[in-house]
Amino acid sequence: MDDGRKYKEDDGVPYPVLIDDLIGTVHQVYGGLADPTYLIDADGRVSFYNMWTHAPTLHKAIEELLSQGGRGVVKGGTDRIPHLLSTIADGWHGLQRGFPRSAIELELASPGMASGPFLGYQIRPLLAPIALRATPLPVAAKIGLAVGGAALLFLGVRALSGNGKKRG
């Protein structure tokens, strides 16, 4: 309970925080994923289920829900895409709270899951503008990133192949 109060206080969380038991009784009622979001419509029904919370996807779902009068299913009802870039860019903050035990337990349970956020935190200034957006990237930015990624891939393949020349 003390950790929950500290979290709420340290992060300035204005809403009630539910503290689950160690076996995750409440968590399991809502599914086994670590970070889901449920968008509830004006009638109290689930309009959209974001299995891994992703603010830009949720933003689009909210816009669609509002455009249809606050009622009904939006964006097909469920987003199953594991949006992990934000976890890599910002997940270390949560692991630091229980460090070192949190990182050790996570790494033992799923290798790479603690070291990924640690490494991502090191390059957070580069990742944050893309990974921690509240709204979707503009189409021009998506195209620019795709072209840049393709160019890096091309250059990487070219470098690995020795520029197409045989080595003597």
C-alpha cells in the first residue's frame, strides 16, 4: 500500500490508484496484459480495447468515438498490436522504482525485457519525439521515417556485402 501512495504522490496522479495483491487478482479480471486501456462509450459499454496502451491509437479511437456521438464500437473494437517503442523509451522509469529487484525479476522471467528499457532510456532524447507522442505522426513524417529507414537498410546491406566487390 505504501508503494501505491508513494507512486501517486511522486507522480502527482490526481485519480484513485488501485493496488492489487501480489498474485494479480484484479489484474487478471481485466486480462493478463501489463498495460491495457478500455475506452468506454456514453452507454457504459466498451467501445475500444487497446491491449497495449498506445496514445496515438487511443487518440484516433477517441476522435472516432466522438464523431459518432460517443456511442458504439470504434476502430474494429480491439487493437492487438504490441506498441513496444514507448516501453523501450520510457519503461526504465518504472523499473527504477523497484531496482534492482524489479530489473532482476523481469530479466529472469523474460530475458531482454529489463535491459531493453535501460538501453532505450540512454537514447531517450532520440526516441521520445516518436515513441512518446500523444497524437499520431503526420503522414509526411511517416514517409520520411520510412525513406530514412530504407536508406539505412540499403547502406547496411551494401556495407555487409563489401559493396559488391570480391575480397582478395
